[in-house]
Amino acid sequence: MGMTEEEYVICPECKSLVPHTPVCIYCGAKLPRPKRKEKEDSSLTLEAQIEEVSEEGVQGRLGRYLLWRVRLLELLRSGKVSREVFEQLYREYSSVTKKAIERRRRLEEELEGIVKVMEERRRRLEELDVLRSNGLLVKEELLDEYSKLKSEIEELERQAARVRFQHRALGWVSSEGLSADMASKFSERFQKALLYLPTMVSQGLLSPGMEEEVREGLLETLKVLERERAVEESQPKLEEPAEVRREEPFDEETLFAEVSSVVFGHDDEIRRVIKAIKMGDNVLILGRHGEGKTELLLQLHRRLGGVYFHCNEEVSEREIIAGFNPSAFVGENPIHNGCLMQIASGAAKGLPIAFIDDIMKLRPKTQVILFEAMNNKEFTNPVDGRKYTLPEGFSVVSASNLESVAQEMPDAAFLDRFGKIVMWGETPDDAMRKALEPYRLPEWVVEFLLWVRREVGEMRYLVPVSFRNIIKFAKEYNAYRQLYQDTGELWKLAVDRLLKMRVINAFGLKEYEEAREKMKRYLEGKRGRVT
């Protein structure tokens, strides 16, 4: 008996007109549901039950895949398909399923092999990490091996992800993703189908040979349901990579207390920088010169380890990355490793952090190499042309004057590599007073320094008075206290220490003279005539 028009559908993939079954008999694509008559055939009781237990989403899709044998049997029993069409569809579907099962088995074997190799590579990498932490990863061949292992592991992880995805995509041939309750209900359906097979043979719907083939298929599906649950934990599956958690190498509050006891007036900025370091972020600190940014980097470096490097316009990529031999032309001396090479080789103790001061003064070519290190945790040594791998926790904590950013116009992509950019404010007056306490300056001298700072800060062609220069003023005053009791000598000290022109031109000289006279008038108003 042939199928009616309603039992045929158009395959969305190959566009063939095919009988309505779970998937296309030609390309294997999932088929859409056909339009049903308002009155369903009451004989399709099992199919109605199947729809009742089917759930939305993954559960429902798995059910339709697993129950295709049962559905074909019901179509045959109800007379919706002929015996010939049934046998053709059954064998087509059996072939597709067997190929999928075999493909899944091969993927499991492939995954097992990948996992085995990956474990070997990771064990060796752990051995080299121990050498790195002890500062012993300095031989060229060991550095090469370390970089090679990192690359191999990354490639193996990509292969494993691909195989895992393909393996899961073939989950429809097993009970993977099926709840225990659904699996139990499916098992009941298979058992019922097995019971009415003999009746179908006696009715002439199935030949004895076909009945045996169908029985074997149903029994095999039942075994799959049980086997998948039984071996789920023992199968060679690669676990999804867990979120990498950065170790807790320092106590945040202790570090803050130690650093803020030296760098005054920037508690909020210090906390934000410490949090970024804890998160493993690259950090850029921007602010006016002489406000304590350099001191912050030095204090963090002393307590956390890593490498401190101060940049200038003449710094080359060899110095910051590869290193140099200062006596190369007069004799043989060991090369002084650059900032990145020290971290890559493990020569730098503590955390793998590069503390880079005045980073915006780096040449564009050097910024490109540093960009690669920040982005990919590896860099190309300009001396030997080789790639070197940095530790997973590598980061850059840097500082720059706002003037440098305005002048150099750094690349937007380079700036984007910094997970956090912290704006470093001016040191407040109360913090300045606290920093000056050890030098025992008279109160009127402290007020004078704060006044000069405010006045000069409003001048266009003079450099703002920095925290650093005020401290240097205080140190000299304390060392020559008797001399600077003289107001005239104090005025000269203030001019020498605190007045600096941005540009030496007519405008700068004019403001310089104005500032000198203002300072003189201030002191005369407080202490009498200045000579």
C-alpha cells in the first residue's frame, strides 16, 4: 500500500521529495513535520504516546532520533507505508546509524590519543616551570623546548576541542544528553515493539529475515542506552578547560599598607592598581610628572619581584627585550638580558611582571614587540629571530606622563592591550604635609611650598611643581637648616628647586621671571626684606 500525499515532505537540504521520517533517506538531514489531518488515525497509539513523552529542545530531538525504528514499525502496522518502502527506509536508516556509531567510536579513540599526548607534554612543561621558578631556565635549548611545548599544547587543545565537538554532534546515536527518566520511557517503548514483532510476521508485514534484523536493531539500541550510562565516567573524554584561576601570591591589604606608607595621597589609585595586578591585567598609569608614579612602580617591584625598566627615547628593542653586551667590542662578557628575556628565562624572581616606567617613550617598533608579548604571551627576539614564550601570568604594569601620551600619539591597539588605565591625580595638600613631617620644616615654610605649587601650576610655560622636587627641597633645607634661616637664601633654594621652564623661549623666560618676583614678594610679606 503506497503513502498518501500528506506523508511526503520536501527535504530542506537536498530538496528531494521523500517519505516523512525523522531524517532524509538521501542526505540524512532532519525533516520537517508534515501537515496533519484534523482527525488522527486512532491506530497510531504508540506514536501519540511518543509525542507525549517528548520534550522541547534537546530531549525532544534525541527522542526522535532514537525512536526511528519504532516509528517505522508503527507506519508499517498502520498501513501508511508498504512492506517494500519500509524495508528500503529501514536499511537506509540502519546504514546511516551504523556509520555514525563507527565514526563516534573512531573519534573516541582519536580523543584518547590526543589526551595521552597532551598529558605527556604538560608533565614536561611542569618540569620546565620548576626550572623557570628557580632561575635555571637559561640554556638556549631549554628555552626553545619550553616555547615548543607551549605551542604543541595549544594545538592539541584545539584538536581536542574539534574532536569533542564532532563526538557530541553524533550524540543522537546514543543516549548522550538524555535524562534518566526519558531513557527509561524509551526503553519501555522498545520492549513493547519487540513484543508485537511476531504478530507482524504472522500478518505478512515482516519477513522472518527482516524481523530478525529489526529485533537485533531494537536490542542494540537498548544496549546503547544502558552502555552509555555505564561507561560514561570511564570513557576517554577530555574535560572542558576549567577557568584559569590566578594564584594568590600576595595579600592585597598588606601590600596596600606597605606601598601607601611610602607613596602618599594616592590610596584610591594604589588600590585600583593592586586589584588589576591581582587579576593579572596589564596596567597603564597616566598622570603629571613627579607625582609618585615611578615610586609606586619601584615599591611594587621590590615587594612583588619581576623586572623594573625605565624607558627613554634612546631605548632600543634590544635593550628592553633581548639585552646587550656593553663590552662586546673589548672582550667577552655575558650578555645582560633584557626585560622580557629575564622573565622568559626565569631569571626574574617573584611574579612575572614587567614594571615599565615612561612606557610611551618607547619607539613604535619596540611597542610592536611589547604588544605581541602582552597579547600572545610570547615575543620575537630581535637578536636571534626566535620566538620565546612568557609565563601564563605575565603582565605589564607601566606608567607614563600625560605629556608623553599627547606628544607621542600611541597606537590605539597598543593602548587597548591595557586591561586597566588608571588616571593618577595630583598629590593633595594634606598628603604633602604628611610626607614633609620627617624633615621638620617650619609651618610657614610648608605653607610657602604649597603656595608655590598652586601658583606655578596655573602658569602655562612652567613645569608644575612635582612632589619629587618638593621632597628634594625639604631634604636640602634639613641638611643646611642654619643657612636657610636667611630668607634670601631660602628664596634662591626655592627658585633653583621649584621653577623649571617647559620651553626655553621668550614666553617661558617671562613667566619664570614673574614667578621669581611673586615668590620674593610672598617671602617679604611673611619674613621681611629678601636680599
